[in-house]
Amino acid sequence: MPGWCGAVTTSSSVASADLESLAEVVGDLAKEHGRTVATAESLTGGAIAEQLAKARESGTWFAGGVVAYTNETKYRALAVPRGPVVTADAAAAMAKGVLDLTGADAAVSVTGVGGPGEEEGKPSGTVFLATATADDVRVLEHHFPGEPDQVVEETIEAALRELIRQLEEL
């Protein structure tokens, strides 16, 4: 169950250079604070982990990630409670699950609906993003407009920005 939950609506176009820069900031903060980071992804299919793995010295601070694309994988690998997975509770469970699995200090998770249609009664562009540490879980609900690839790109950017916020607070 999340400790904090908020809703955000955004729209912008993300360039890959921006994602690379954000991943570098995550890495710099993780190294500076002596922290490790992990990811749990559904909607983004490992793209957040890919950005982090490409950053400088990622082997020293990136603990790894889990791509749990199907519901069953979320339940089995990340201890998400059975039921709908496009929810704040599922995102929180995913983040805590990957912390437990990897032993990382901080984690980010994403679950949502890329589109083009709805899923679990949620419209395309609905994304739940959670960050977690051993002591805190925060969940944001985003509503990204656009085609599935745009929703994924916006989700990656939002996840990296939330990891930065989380590492700045540690």
C-alpha cells in the first residue's frame, strides 16, 4: 500500500538525449550518495533499465531490474497481490518487490496502459509510477496523451525524474 499518492497530467515530447542526460544524473546522484538503484517495469518493457545501464559506471550503482510484462509475472516475481495491475497498489508492490529481490537502496516501478485502447477499465495513457526505499513508497498517477510509443517515452522520462527526486532526498 503506497505511503503517498498523487496525480499528474503532462504532455511533452522527449528526446533520447534528454533520457540519456537524466540517466546520467541518476547515476551521478547514486554514486555521490553511495546508493544502488533498481527498476520494475511493465509498460516500458525494460526501457528504463536500458537507459540506466547505458549511463557511466552503471555497474557500480545499478542493481538491475525486472520486466514483469504479464500479470502472472508481476504476481510471482514481484509479490504483487492478485487482481488488477494498473493500480497504485500494484505499482507500489512492484517497487517494494524489486527492492526485496535486488537489495537496492532505491527503486522505481511503472505499470500502465500504453494503448491504443483501454485496459482494466483505464484509458490509454494511464500510468502508475512508484518510487520506493526501505522506509518510503510514493506513487504518482500520470495521464499521458498520444500514441503508445509517446506514452512509453513520457513514462521513461517521468520515472527517471522521480528517481532523481528520490535520490536527492536520501
